[in-house]
Amino acid sequence: MTFSTHASFLTKSRLVAGLGGLLLSAALQAQTLVERDREFLEQATQNVRADLSASRLALQKTRNPQVRAFAQHMLDERSRTHEEIQALARTKQVELPQELSILQQGTEMVMERLNDERFDRRYVNRIGIEAREDQFDLFDRASREAQDTDVKALANRMLPALRSQLEAARNLGAWLDATNRLPR
């Protein structure tokens, strides 16, 4: 190999290596989320896990068939949501929290101590209505403000289910209010 051929080969090798590095860098940047999008996935995960935990507890504790049906519906839908968030987080290389927040743990501890209609009312009001309102706001904000198109798409896909869950919880809450005269 002559010097000019060798120099040409080295230049081409450097160019290929440089392009490979740029492509790898671009691929890694494509997978990295901005802080706000990552925080959305983390908060959404904790919220979904709290819903799942509370709904499992409701299935164990309630004697009310309407509350049981709502809890099963929540468990089914939120399990699917959890799977979607987990899959997206894996592709975006985001490590999600494994624990509930301190506030969520406290809510669960209180709910574990309640019985009968008091449990049903707390579950429907706190997990069904209040948490749905909070989560709808969280997902709605992400659907408008997320910078990552996959995060934005996930948030948009979840909004109809959250709206439906909120409506069902409000209806169930109104029914409980009409049939049970316990203080809130």
C-alpha cells in the first residue's frame, strides 16, 4: 500500500468512525428524556402502582358488589397502563421508582384499617375520584407539554380511560352517598 493509499484509507476510517460515533450519539440522545418527561413517567408509575395496590385491597375488603366491580375494572385497566409505562421507560432507558410515595403509603395504611362502608367510601373518594382527577391533570399536562413524542402519545392514549374511570367513580360515589348515610 502506498503512502497516499494508506492516508486515504486512514481518512476514510476516521470518517466512518466519526460518523458511527455521531450516529451512536444521536441514538443515545433520542433515547434520553428531558427531566420533565422523565418525572412524568416516574409520577405516573407511582400513581398506577398506588391504584393497583388500593384496588387489590378493595377486592379483599369490600362486600359491596358495585365497589368490587369498580375495583376489578381499575385493576384491569391500570395493569395495562402499568405495562405500557414500563415498556416506554425501558425504551427510553428510564429507571422507574419501585416504591409508593410516602403520602401514598400513608393513604394505604389508613385504608387498611377501615372496614365496610367507611372503606368503600374512602376507596371510591380517594382512589376513584381524587386520584383520577389528579392523574387526569398529570396526563393532560403531559399530552400538551411533553417534549418526547412517545411520552406525549402515551399520555394522549391514557386520557380517555382516565376520563371514563373518573366518571364511573363519581357515579359510584353518588350512589354510595344516596344509599349510605355515613359521614364523609
